[in-house]
Amino acid sequence: MPTEDTQELILPRSRTANERLHAMIPGGAHTYAKGDDQYPADLAPVISHGSGAHVWDVDGNRYIEYGSGLRSVSLGHAHPRVTEAARRELDRGSNFVRPSILEVEAAERFLATVPTAEMVKFAKNGSDATTAAVRLARAATGRPRVAICADHPFFSVDDWFIGTTPMSAGIPAETNELTVTFPYGDLAATEELLTRYAGEVACLILEPAAQTEPPPGYLAGLRALADRHGCVLVFDEMITGFRWSEAGAQGLYGVVPDLSTFGKALGNGFAVSALAGRRELMELGGLRHSGERVFLLSTTHGAETHSLAAAMAVQTVYTEEGVTARLHALGERLAAGVREAAAAMGVGDHLVVRGRASNLVFATLDENGQPSQEYRTLFLRRLLAGGVLAPSFVVSSALDDADIDHTVDVVAQACAVYRKALDAADPTPWLAGRPVKPVFRRLA
């Protein structure tokens, strides 16, 4: 484990590797959320390998990891049942000129796991799936506008969403104008939006749940609004899929969308995503109808055999081993420990744990109760020094009680420093460099 003194946590190999990354890869990572600007100066470990709930950096330090693979590795790294399922396919070929029998089996397994859907199509990433849902909704309704939930941080790398963020460079204003927003949990505001753009909104797209539980009757009310205004209801289940239940939030809350998208936990780190939904809509992207064809999803690697095998193994592990319940239990233990440690150090109103137990994040607030990147930097530095790599507190099922206990101990140490910074009303002496930065910002 790295030493507890952040001044002694030195990552020379990681620093050199980060320089090499930036020299060849824009942003120094293939996902902005993994960029070294998300970590304290010179404390962005470059990973060598992982096993279970732990990862090792190229400098030889071991960390307990949270938010594994941006929430995708929910079973822990190199889970034996998943890797074995993928390994069995590697010597049998990964891609063919015609569908493999594995595509039939994977579709049957997925639709049995998510019985609210009638058809499914697989892809490699979440953006392709959500954009396909938007295209399908526009084709089915003949309408141009997309209504996205303003309270949810990310839906796609494609223009219809990225144009709404501060990183909208390169996206025509005309495209941006076709995306409108509605607030989560507010049916009246959503109905006002649909009335204002009467006959223009193709779909409502949202995460069915995020950092707060849906208000009673909200999702059912949204379902009724979509039906009344003739638009398609799309649930983005990239995060809620499997973490809320094996069938996603729609399975937990009992509200059926027209279309839904899954990814992240579906492959436990292998690249696989899914668009699922009502046959009437999905078949518009097929061959067995007489209408105008919709170019739904057509990806060379969408049905890569070892990824589909991994996805089927993930679904088996979830159902046979009660993974969703375990994620909730681990998250509850962690949240309780962190809150107790923060309260004991007098920073309980400043280090705030939020979200469903299986999907915990934390907010770092300054002396005025405002979100602070400086205090986040201070906190992350102390976590890293204690061997905890935690851009969030999202758990994997590979964690054990000892991991949670160690994390809470490190959080307590971090909170002691947090208290000193609050008392000084200035975290700067504890930053040792520039603060971490938000992903979505206009300037680099």
C-alpha cells in the first residue's frame, strides 16, 4: 500500500506513462472521466493490472478500487466465471461473415433476464445504443426533437447530447436546437415542455433513477405522459441495469419503457451494450415489415463472440450468486462507515455520501457548503495515500469487509485533514498543486 503521507506518495513511472499517453492520445485517456486532470497533480496512477477489488499501478502500489471501469466491472476484475466464458470462445473465432449461434443464445438469455423487452440488439458501447434509440424514436414518430433529462450527466458522445454540454465545439447550432431538457421528478414541467413543443418531441430519454429514488408515481406518470403526447419513452439503464436489479430499474419499479439501453455491468469490463424494447419499434430496424427501413445498429464488432459469452456469464453470476443484493449490502456498510467517520471528525456536512447503496458517490463541500474541486482534491490525495482509488464510492461485489474497514479508516484520516482545511477556510496548503477539474468544461 502507498504510505499514508501524501508527500511520500511518488509515482515516477505513472508520471512518465502519463506523459507518453498525452504525447499520442488526445486527453491522455480514451475516456475523459479517466483523464489525469480528474486526479491531484502527479497523483494519477497508471494501472498495470487488477484482480478482484484491487488494482496495481506501474509503480507497484496496490489500491482498493471503487467505481471500477467507470461502473462496468461490478463483479471485480478478472472474475473467473466471466473470463473462462470468454476464453472458451477465443479459440473458436470472434467474428464471422454470418451471425453465430451465440447471438441467438445471448439474445434469449438477455430477454429472459429483462422480460419487459421483446427484442434486443447488441453493440459495443453505450453511446451507439442510446443514439440508436433516439434514431428509432424519430423514425417511428416522424418528429425531430429529443427531450433529455437535465439532471442526468451523460447519455452519448453523439451530437444530439454533447451539443448540450460545455464541450459543444464542432457541433452545429441547428443540431443543438433539436435537443430540449426536462427536470427529473417534475411531471408538470415535463408536460409543459411537451405542450410547448406539441407534436415535435420524438422521445423522452432519462436514467430511471440516479442519486435519488424516483418520487412515488413519477415513472408511471412519465409513462402516461409519453403515451398521451405520442412520444417514445426511453430508459437509459447503463448504470441502473444490474445495479438496481438484474432487469434494471424497470424491473425494480415495474414501469415498462418503450426502449431501454444497457451496458457497463453487462460485460464486467468486456465491450458489450444492448438496445432493447417493444417489438413494434425494434422491428423497424429489421427486415420483416413493409415500411421505410431504419438504419438501427450495424456494427462490425457488435456480436463479437467472447463479449457475448462474457455477458451471458455475467447474467448467470448475478442471478445464481445474488450479486445485486451483495452490492447493496456492501454499499450500505461503506456509506454508514464513511458517514460515521466524517461526523466524528466534524465534517459530516461537508463530505456527503449520496445515491443508492449500489451506486454511491460523494460530494465535497467547502466551508460555505458549496461544491468544491479544491476540497475534492484534498480528499482524493489522502485516499490515494492510504491505498484507496476512489473517484466515487461505487462498489463491486469483489470487495470484502476488510476492504470496507480499511477504506473507512483511510476516510477518517482524510477527514482529519479536511477539518484542518475547513478551520483555516483554505484548502490550498494541502493540495500540492492544481485542483482536479470537472470533465465537462469549455476550455482545457
